[in-house]
Amino acid sequence: MANFDFLEKKSKWVRTETLKLHKFAPGTRIASSLSAVEILVVLYYDNILDYDPKNVLWEQRNRFIISKGHGSVSMYPILADLGFFDLAELGRISTENSFLGNIPDTGVPGFETINGSVGHGLGIGCGVALALKRKGIDKKVFVLSGDGELNEGAVWEAVMFASFHNLNNLILIIDNNKLSMLGYQKDILGMEPLKHKFTTFKWKAECVNGHNIKQLSEALHRLNRDTSDQPKVLIANTIKGKGIPELENDELCHVRVLTEEEINRTLQKWQ
């Protein structure tokens, strides 16, 4: 049974630490990172992923591919907390001798792939999932994508590939915050009804509130246990810049840098 109180507290801690990282490194994409906090917390603290912080290339790990690399800075406090690297490293983000950059890469223990160019994570996940099946390794591949990435044609090639090859060891999570870099998704290349698109391509699809720990936990455990021959997708409806009104109400929040005063005011409110 999941400890929802524990997961809620971890989410609040990760959200706070992510904001502190933005204070140290204003180049981090804070709005994109805050929308995925609960998703990441449930994956890492709710017995969804199998991993070994002391052996990051452990063959029996679940592979977690983050396609929205710019929006995954919230992974830094989680990985440090779990022992992938020292917590003190968080305070050195984007300094000359730190491996923590504004956009994560494979120099960060716990990151599987280079994630700077969006739209490729699902294709990589398909290749990894197929390789694991052919090697007889019974582990899952999780992919975290932003909804803006779905504008890329390569994503839909991967969607078709996954169902054609019955990649039932593949679980895609879409951080559906409905905002791209330059505005609302519905005004750029609307994808709704999103769930219907995936079921049409023979995926098993579910939708949840991406900030509701209980819904996320139950859905991810359910999809993780599912034994059908289909790839799975969880559409997590989220809010970009969650928790910070200055970001939540700005359609260009993707590229917005918070001032030190805004950060300090928010941190004080969150205490």
C-alpha cells in the first residue's frame, strides 16, 4: 500500500529544491520542471522503478528515458536524495566543475540518455524495449515526454512501431501541461482527443490528474502490472509552473526566468 502522505511530503520537498536550483542556475527551465514533480516522485519513491544507485548500469534496472530533458531538473534532488550522487552537488549546479547542467545529460548518474533535442525519447525507448525483449530481460522501459513533443512526426512513427512490435514492456508518460515554448498547444498543433489517438494505434491508454499522487500511483502500478501485449501510455494532465502563480498564468512561462525576489517570496510561502 502506497504511503501517500510520504509521497506528498517528498513532492513538496522536490518542488522546493527545484526552485532553489533555479535560483542558483537561472538558465534552468523552471516551469517545465515543476509540472512533472509528482510524476517523478511516484516513479522513484513508490516502488515503480527498479534501480541501484551504486550500480547505475545494473542490467536488471528499469530503463527510464526522459525525452523532455529541459523539464527534468526536478530529477536532480531525487537522484541526490536516493544516493546517486552527493546532496552537496546540488549547490554546485552549472558551475565549472559540476556535472549538473541547465539541461541534464548522461554525465549525471541516473540519466540514461542525452535529452537536449525533444521528440526522440520515445523512439529510443522503442529500441531499448525491443532489445530487452530479444535478450529475454523482463524489465520495463518508461519514457517521460512533454505534450509539445507530440508535434514531432518521429514520435508518431515510434507510436506505430511500438504497437506493431507488441512492445508491452514500454510505458509512455505524457506530461500534458498544454503549453509549448511559444504558447498553448491547442493554438499551435492541437492533439486532442489525445487518448483516442493512442487507442487508435492500439495502445492501452489512461488519463489522470498529474498532480494527484493517489491517481498517479494507482495508474502507474496498474499499467506496470498489465500483462496485455500492448504498449501503454499514461496521459498526466498537469499545470506548467505548478505552484507559482507568476508562471501558471503566463503562456510564455516556458522561457521565463524568475527573479530572486519572486523565488524568495515563493519559498517563504511554501514553508
